[in-house]
Amino acid sequence: MSRAKTLVINLEKVNHFTQAFFSAKGETLKRLLDLAKVVAEASASLTPEEFKAFISDAQVGSLSTVKKLKSIGQRYALLSSYSNQLPSNWTTNYQISRIPEEVLEGLFQQGVITPMILAKQVEPYLPPSGRATKTSVKGVYAVEAPAKVKDEDKAIFLEFKTKLEGLGFRFRRLAESDSVTDVEPLAA
């Protein structure tokens, strides 16, 4: 005969920590928006040399971080008015900040933008020129594999390919009859 265990959960304690977590998460998002606003205002107000000095002195971060904060900050008014629907992830908020304002407002009102949305779920709403499928790399490149490839080398290639796909690169297998000059760029 098995003995059943009784699980007792103190919902008051759970709710206390849940509220504390959401409060801290909201404060983090508010700080992100405030930091982004400062970066955007500094970019608009300072000369390029002064802005570089500001970025260095304030230790804002990499060029990627500066770009993300600047974009988020430029949409501060709209994003802060819907802050309860924003995720706390910088990259996702950066992608959200790139959606055209008339589209973005509708997405907020329809409840499409939620704290759980991921950057890849935002991508379809970006203008075509802002999608990851558009890259600064011109043309198509072919990778020719040797006849025999070790399993560990295949694994390295597949990991690299996965990372590139995460950045928006697309891959397709060429037909044996294709020559490199016959291959057309992938459609966006």
C-alpha cells in the first residue's frame, strides 16, 4: 500500500514573491526605457565626437547596445505608455521599437505585444528593409564540402549554420546542375 503525500503551498508567501518579482521586473523595464531615452537624447543633442565621449564616459556598452538603446529611446513616449505589455529583454524591445508606429500602436491595442513575446515573433511586423533576411552582404556564397567530412566537423558546421540562421541568414541546397553563376539570391 502506497502512502499519498500531501503538498501544502502557502499561497500568501507565493503571491508575496510573485508580486516582488513583477515589481522588480517592472523597475528593470522602466530603467531600460529611461536609459534608452538618455542615449537617444544625447545622440540628438551632442556632436558625434561628444556623443562618442558620452558613450565612453558613461560606459554604455558596445555599438550594438548603443544602437538598441538609441532606437528604443527614440520611441520612448509610445513604449513607456505601453510598458506593462513590454518584455524585459533588450533585443526584443529593440525589435519592437523598429516597428512602424501606426502598426505598433495596433499591435499593442490588439494584445499582440505581450511581456512573453520573443524577438523572432516581432520580425514579421518589421518593414521589409528591417528584416533579418536583408543583410549588408551582397550576393550568394556557396560552400563546397569535401567528399568525406568527419562527424565532428559536420557538428561544427551545423552549429555555425544554426547561429547564422538565428541572425537571419538563409540556406538552401543547390542542385547538382547549378553552377555558382546560375544561383540567384534567395527571395526575401
